[in-house]
Amino acid sequence: MLATHFSLAGKTVLVTGASSGLGAHFARLTKRAGARVVLAARRVERLERLAAELQADGGEALAVALDVTRRDSVEAAFDAAEARFGGVDVVINNAGVGDPGRFLELGEDDWQHMLSTNLDGVFRVAQCASQRLVKAGCGGSIVNIASILGLRVGTGLSHYCTAKAGVVQLTKAMALELARHHIRVNAIAPGYFRTEMNDAYFDSEAGQSYIRSQVPLRRLGRLEELDGPLLLLASEAGAFMTGSVLAVDGGHLVNPL
């Protein structure tokens, strides 16, 4: 009964930013949970390798090009998913960038690129998914990947923090409006997890010292430690959850000031 509750069997899941990091991990996870998986990102060659891996392991997977900064690209990705699988039931809204920059030194292009990808991109994908779910008359689940930096701030990350705070508020606002359509909208706010984007820093003494001093559990998160929260929000196990933001951060948000 418990395993069935968290199952995604019979569902089609679209994962943005699926070419690496959290997105690739979420794609493998949702496949193991029984879903058909649409892998969406700009680096199509990586997606195709991942799709082949999932198919070789008995799954159904489709690689589609997606640039979340362009509405036409978002629509085309959903069109491809519908043509192959008949529609998308669950969206893992994960695509994002993370270039640091001090506030006094940020250029207009730096600011706009961050918001266009990390906030506007979440809006574009979520709105496209929601419009199609409403038209089809069926419910669904959208899981936005925010960050603990949307709930607190860090040095040199004003544009990133602003975008992720927007994702948190957008999640709650969407949940309020879409509940009547049986579309649940929740978010995960990860702390620090090792990915190819941060490997070099967390292998350094400075990075290791930061984790020891700032994270109560005194370590980085492991990607599999996001599995439970993700499946809870994506599956029927979380059927009465909408507008929730789950921090998965080793206690980082509650460290002493």
C-alpha cells in the first residue's frame, strides 16, 4: 500500500533542466517510480544519452529541446510530449542558472538573465502546463525547485535570491488559483547538494569549512535525500498538499544568526 501511494505509474512527468545535476537525478527517480519521462533542456545530446539509459532500463523516455527563456520553445516541448505520450501530468520545474555576482558589480544583463531563467522560466513552464491541464479537464501536480536562498539571503547572490524568492511566492499564488482545477503546486527549497556546478568549491578547504560551520548536520546533502520530498509532492501521497514549500537543507535555515 505504501509503495503504491508514492507510485507515478501511468503518469507522464516532464523534468526541466534534465541534462545534469538535480534534473537528471529527478528524471531517473521518476522513471523508477513508474512514470513516462520527458527530459527537457537545452543540451539535447546529454538528454538523448539519458533517454537511452532510461529506455535500456525498461523505461519510457523522450528527449526534447527546451529553452525556458523562450515561450515558443516551452510550447514546442509540451507539444512534443503530447504527441508522444498524450499529455503531461506532473511537471518538475527545475531549470536554472547560478552565476554569483556582487550587487554593486551586477550588470543589467546579469540581472535579467538570472530572472529570465530562474523566475520567468518557472512561470512560462508552469503556465503552459496549467493551461493544458485545465483544457484537458484533468488535475496534475507541479513541483517548483526553489532554494533556501529564496527564504534567506547569501553574499554575492542578490539576483539569485530574488529569483528564488519569487519562485516561492509564485508557488503559493499558483496553488491558490489552481486548486479549483485540481492542480497542486508545491516547491522544494534545497540547501547545498553536491552537483557538477559546485564540485570545485565544495572540494576546497573553504567550501568544506563553510559546510561544517553553517549546516547543523555538518555535511552536504546527498541527491537521494531529495527523493522522498519529490515523490511526496509529485504523487498521490501528497494529495492534500498544495502551496507547501519543503526545505531540505540539513537544518541550514535554522542555524543561529
